Amino acid sequence: MSELPLRTPLFEEHLALGARMTEYAGWALPLQYSGIKDEHIAVRSSAGIFDVGHMAQLRVFGLGAQARLQSFFTNDLSRLDTIGEAQYTLICDDDGGIIEDLIVYRTGDFEYLLMVNAGNRHLVFDWMNEHLSVESQLPLPADHPADLSSMDPNFIEVVDESDRTSMIALQGPASLGIIRQLLPVETEIPKRFTVIQTRVDTIPVLLARTGYTGEDGFEILCHVSHAVSLWRVLLSFPEITPCGIGARDTLRLEMGYHLYGNELDRGVDPLSAGLMRFVALEKGEFIGRSSIEHMRQNGTPSLLAGLRVTGVIPRRGMAIMHEGAEVGRVASGTYSPTLATGIATAYLPSGLTAVGTKLDLVARSRSFQVEVVQMPFVKSTSLTPQKT
């Protein structure tokens, strides 16, 4: 662990539970408690909670917020026609390279909350300042007028709320029943990819029905001062298991979810990454659109593929071979507790990405059989398809 990693408000709670800690994106986070496999299975079969207080939250406010955000989000923000709706989207550079993948929540008539990867917090904030011509990063006064008709229609404000916000993810098929017991009786449970302002037990929260595990669940945002209380309330349910980032990674990889820095970076475009369903070319101009349109028409030399690996646990950076030549490297790799075998992702020449293609993986100076398979690697039992 490097010197002085950042700590979430739950750091001491993790130590008290005997967590094995690690450093991730500059933060001290639990790698595991009872064990990655046990925690993984708990989320697939019941429920688990994760400290995701390292994630960054940027709030964007102003009459011109939607129009300006549309100019660089790849997805169509106008689809969020109701306050509380959310969508997955990308920010790309002029060449179509992916700067960030994120969830955006519409939290008001002229207000959006962006959930940003911890490692990209300052990059995205600075990038937004540059491209939005932000005039101020100071929060609006609490008594700012509800009537915004006198505000400059081009004014946009970006507030980094990360330091005062904590987030806990409750994931798994049992999560819905647990949340029902903790919300006020009159509160309607949010639908998938929506967020509401409510109370969990007595704690004021933003409750989003989103997650990164492939199971039904909730991401619960609260003020940092309430994080410990919220964590303890959730842990009081015997069906909930505390989980570390090790299980979070195996869960997301089984679902084929991308991780920025592994499957995604500025050298990767949405077409190669298999994310064109989150690119609304029809909405009009946005940064990177012309490059992405060119790729869509002409193809890309490589595509992200899912791999099933026999005989070894694949790890990031291992070479993928075809007829004696290296054709790619593992982007993410792990042991799948659900499938009881190795699984991985890798960018491969487009001609080698058909399901059933046989390749080899080099590990410990030996070759192991690899087969291209369809992603996701497993099917969720607690989720049904939703529009995004």
C-alpha cells in the first residue's frame, strides 16, 4: 500500500470487521472480509454491501445544463424526461477515445448528478471546466430562487460534492426486501435506473436503483457524517454480507461490465468496446461524434471479446496467442465463482472475435486453451432488461 491513501468514513468499520485492506485509485478500501468467493456468492444468492465512498460525485446546475452536457455526452440526455431518471453514458475526446464512463442522474429541472470513477475525478472536473466555460465552482446559496427565469440561459455551475458525500451499495436479490423495511411506509420503491430523495431508517439519502454487480440493488448516497450509521443499520440484517472490492470485481466481470483503466481508456473507442448502444449518433453533434461515425461505417481493427479459460486463472496483461503469434492481452481476468472456471476480456483482431474461436493464453511459460464466448458470462436472476 502506498503512502497515505485516502480513507472513506467507513475505514475504522472495515478494520473492526477484520477486513483485509488494499489500495485502489488512491483509496484504502477492503479487498475482502470472509473471502472473495464467499462474498461473491452472497451477492448472487442473497445480499451484500460495499463501501463505494471512493466514487466521485459532480453536480451540474443551470438553465443550459442539458444542452451543454448533450454536447459531450454520447448518450441522449433528453431521454431523461422525468426528474429521477438515470442513464449510463460516455465522454469521448475528438478522436472518439473514451475519457470516462459514468452514470448521470437527473435530480432537478435543471440539475444533474454525475457518478464518476474515483481515478478520473479531477480529470473530468477539469475537463468539464474547460468545455463548459464554467464561471464558478462555488455551491449555490441554499436560498437561491426557485424561479430561474432571470438566470443567464448559458450559465452552468459544476460542484464537486465528493468530499461531503459517501455511498454504500446494497446488491443482491434480497436487497429489495431489505430496503422495503427501511423506507417510510408511504415511499414508493424506485424503479431501475431511477433515484429518489428519501430516508433509510432515519438517515436522509439519495436512493438509486443502480449497481455494478448484475443483481438487483441500490446505491445509497448520504452525507459523510451519516455513513457509519447507515453502514451499521444495513449490517443489522442477517442476510447481508459485507463485501470488498475483490468480489465487486468478480461480480462485474461475470456480467461483462467495463472497468475504466482495464477495458476502457482514451485509446479505446465505443465501437471497439462494444458500447455503441450508449452512443446516440442521431441526437446531433457532440465531441467525438464524427470520429465515432467514421468508425461505425468503416469498422475498427480490434474488438473486445469475452474469453473462457481452462486450466489457469487469467490475469491482466497475459498474452493471447493465435497460431504462434500474439494477438492481444488480457484486459481483465479472474476466476468465476459462478462458472467455476477462468474468465477474461481482451481486445482481439476483429476476425478472431467470433464465438467459438479457439486461442491460447500464455501463463507461467505454458499455454492454456481459451475460447471466445458471448458476454455476459452469466445471466442475472434478479434483473430484467431495462431501457437506458
